[in-house]
Amino acid sequence: QDYPLESKVLINLDKISRIIGTMRFNFSVQHAYSGSEIDFDQHIVGFVDALKYFPRAIQIGFLAPFPNDWLRVGKEVGRIGMLLAGSEMILWYIILVGYFYIFFTHLSIMRPLIPVFIFSLTIIILLAYVLPNVGAIYRMRQGYMTPFYIFGFYGLVMLYEKWSKRKLP
């Protein structure tokens, strides 16, 4: 059939969302008792569902495992593994401060690598959509977080230099 362009776009977005939802469902069935499942009950069956889940996907993709998980005993990694993940997440949260500092005050520094950031951002969010498992997301996103680590640490250095040059009263 000959649909208007807007309808074709929406139909394709709906198809892509269903594929993501199917992948998510299949993963949740295969790993139902993994111990680090998250939002297993969240089903994506269309574009509207994917759109509604977008803020949560960002939250999970970039901030999980959350602080309430750091002290529990992990099914596969035990308490030590969860503590290590928690300590790495504390470091990640601090590095995000530096990243956002550069992003909002010195964007020109990052400009040459904006395509890399967009690619990394996209992959991390897609992982959060497809994998309803914090452990899998945590392991698979690490390589894509590298640009954020680099610029975040640089932003922290810039903040330190800025604060250390201030004269105290």
C-alpha cells in the first residue's frame, strides 16, 4: 500500500520497537532467575511503549546498579562483587559531574568527538532497552562509557584547577 511518509515512519518505528520488545522478552525468559533482573515486567510491544520507557532506559543504562543494590548479596557475584560494583558506580557518578561540567561549560572541547558520544549514548540506551538484567548491562556498557570517562575525568581536573586557584577570604 501507499502510505504517507509520516505513516511509513511510524510503522517502521513500531516494527523496530516490537523487535526490541521481542529481544527483551526472550532475554527475560532465558535468564528469568539470574538474580539481577530489572523491569522484567516491562513489555515493549510498540513505539508508544518504547517512548514511555525511554527515561527509565536512560536511568538504567547510565546509573545502574543503584545504591540500594550495593550492599546486598549478589546471586552470582556475592557481597564482594556488589561492593566492587558499588564502588565503581560511586567513581562513575563523580566522573559524570566532570563530564557534565565540560558539556555545559566547554562543549567546544568535545565537539570533534560528538559522533562518538552519540554512538556510545545510543548503544548504552539500546542495551538498557534490550537487556532486563543489570549485570549484563553493567558488563556490556563498559567499553561505550570510555569517552565519558575520559572527558569526565578531564572535567574533574578542570574543576579542581578552578577551585584550587580561588582565593580564600
